[in-house]
Amino acid sequence: MTILPPQTIAFLYQSGIDRICDAYQLSASALDVATHAANRAAINYLKSGSDDSEYEYEGKHRVLVHSTQHALDYAAMGTTLSARVVREAFIISAFHYWES
């Protein structure tokens, strides 16, 4: 069994950390662009004054069935949550890399 010198082990470890960091930066950048675009679309629709909301009534209560504004807001929230999940996944992967 060949034992690698400590400098080689350190280099390999740092290279792995660098790959994890690079992958995170690319993923985070892509999600930031998507989040910005989704938020901008929701804001632009709101500013346009359009309202295509469809409602149904259940007894005395009006219930929203469909709304473009709601769909755009939901997409913006989804991209924000996706960015959080990606951040957490990379933190966990870095921790597991450190463990090994």
C-alpha cells in the first residue's frame, strides 16, 4: 500500500473543495438569474394593472381559482426556495467531503 505525502493529500483535498465551491458558484449564479427574472416578471405584471383573477363562490366566500399574478408570485417564491435548497445541499456535500 502506497501512502501519499501530506502535501499531495492536502492538494487533493483542496482541489475537491475548489470543485465543490466552483459548482456552487455556478449553481447559485444561475438560480440568482432565475430568481431575479421571476421577481421582475411578477413586479412588471403587478405594475401593468392587469388582473385576470378568476373566482368561484363557496357559500358567501369568494375563492381564487386562477390568477396570473399568483402564478408569477409562486414562481418567484419557488426560485427563492430552490436557491436555499441548493445552498443547503452544497453545505452538506462540503461537510461530507470533509468527513472522508
